[in-house]
Amino acid sequence: MTQLGTLEELPQSYRDALTERNLVPLWPAMRSVLPYKVPTRDTSVTKWDYQSLRPLLMQAGELTPIEKAERRVLILANPGHGLENIQATPSIYLGMQLILPGETAPNHRHTPSAVRVIVEGEGAFTTVDGEPCKMERGDLILTPAGKWHEHTHEGDGPIVWLDVLDLPLIYRLNGSWAIEGELQNSDKVRDKSYSDYSAAGVVPNINLTRGSDNTPQLRYPWSKTRACLVEMAADHSDGLLSISYVNPETGRSIFPSIGFGAIMLRPGETQTLPKRTTPVIFHVLEGEGSMAVEGHPSTDGTPQGFVEKDTLSAPGYTHITLTNLSSSEPLFLMTADESPLHEYLGIF
Ligand code: GTQ
């Protein structure tokens, strides 16, 4: 590979003349914008452990009333991207949101799409365009771009969930904005979109969202996904047990930006995931295990232990090895990645 000319080799008067006219020479930046063979991968191997995060989130509940927060969230920021950029990966934002009993996070809608993964607590629901969606542990609750949503908590203890948004992407597209609304009338049956689509292979014909790239189903209960994985395990004694969350009308990703999935590891099992271009987020739904990542400067490949409710990130173009450290219980992980975007762009 040829060593290219640098900025310093150019006369200052020439550089000034370029700057004055909003011009930039490519060749000094060529190797950094088109690195050889492997892209820049800012996402570092990171773990946010729930045990140490939880007290700080509860403290936020004491320090900041919901009226002063609108959304009481601690952002899981990847140090590889710089904490101020609120990126877990280039296009994925993660946050842990807390709602205390009796509180409502007020109605609003915005251009970024969001999925909530319930981490602890019960008795809360998110109302999405008039449809109340029950929030149970491990469920995915969707608020696709532009849909009104408010979160209400009628249970006893605190409720916590993981917010997964395409906010960094939409923000950098200069497309991120929100508006506030009045409290919603829950004018639809609870979990209506889930019941509409809960018979696999059958979709209702009365549907106005058909053809949209966002899924019309708003709740994906963990009990169903878990049962599916357990059934797969009964049928297959080896191989990676994984599912993708899809739009029931198209079979494609639930959002055009972020792809969601779940993985089950049998007791004691180790799996190396297929090498992919996209970074991945893992959230531990049940069990305990370890993750080893090979091929990135942020790690020497040593396995990193994790337990239930922890969240981890791994960069793309690496080998990711997951191990279930229990010899008796299965390990379940939720995954989020940028594969739909990479596929659309032809770089997957
Ligand atoms: O619950 O609507 O973590 O608007 C960030 C922005 C959650 C939400 C976040 C949001 C929300």
C-alpha cells in the first residue's frame, strides 16, 4: 500500500486557500476514511452490569421526579464512541428507564423507533396509539417511528426496562424530533395488535399499516419466544438456537434500522457466532455465562462473565464466543444489531 501525501507536506498558503473556499484535499484523509480491509470499529467490548447500575437508577428516582425528567433514564453509553455521543453502537442507543408506582411518563411521539425490553417489575403498560401493551419481564414492547406513546405504572415496586432506539442514526440524519401530546384515551383493546397476529401464518385483512416497513405488532411476549426456543432445543441436539423478531406481515425485521433476536444456549454449551459486519448488543434475559470477543483492540479475548439483566456490546468483524456457565439451566439472551441497515446498504 502506497504511503500517501500528508497535509503537512502542502504549503500553508495552499491549505488556507482551500479552507477559505470550503475545499478539502482527499489524499491525506484517504486511509482513514477508507481503511484497508477492516473498517473503523469504534464500538468497544463493554459490559453494563445491572447490579452496579441499579442502585444509581434507584437514586435517580429519589433525585429527580418524573415531571422533571419526562423519561427517567440512565444511558448505556459505549466508551468507544465517547460517552457524550450516547451510542452503544454507531446507530443503537440503549437506556435503562425507571418508573415508580403511580407515575406516568407523559405522552409524546418522535421520529426514532424504540423497543423496550422489560428488566424487572410488573404492573406497567405502554399505551401506543391508544393500545395499552402489557409489560412483562423479557417482553419486547414496540413504539415505531411516529407513534404516540406513554408509560403508566400501576404496580407496587419499581419497574425497569431497557430502551433500544435508533436515535443516534436518526439524530445524525438530522431527523430527530419529538412532540408532546395530551394523555391518551386507551380506546383499543389491551394487546390488540398482539392478539391480531398471534396465530402464526394468519394475518388479519383489516389492516391499515400493510406495506409499512415497521411491524404492526406492538408486543412480543417473552413467554412465547422462550417456548419457541425451548421447543427448538427439544428438536435439535446441536447447532445455534436462535430466532429473529419479524414483522408478521412481511417476515422482515420489525424495524428497518435495528434487528432484534433471541438466543438460547443449552446448559454448559459454547457457541461461536457467525462472523458479521454489524456490532451486536446482548441483554441477558435468563441465566449466566461468558462472552469472549476475538479480533478487536478493546479486548485481549479473555472471556467476560455475565449474569441475568446484564447488557453487553461487541464490535463487528469479530469472532464472538458465548458460553452458558450453568450445567443445569439454559441461558437466554436478547440481541439487537444493525443487520437490516447493513443488508439494505449492501454491506452485510
Ligand atoms: O420512553 O419515549 O430512553 O423518548 C429515550 C427517549 C426513552 C421513551 C428513551 C425516549 C424514551
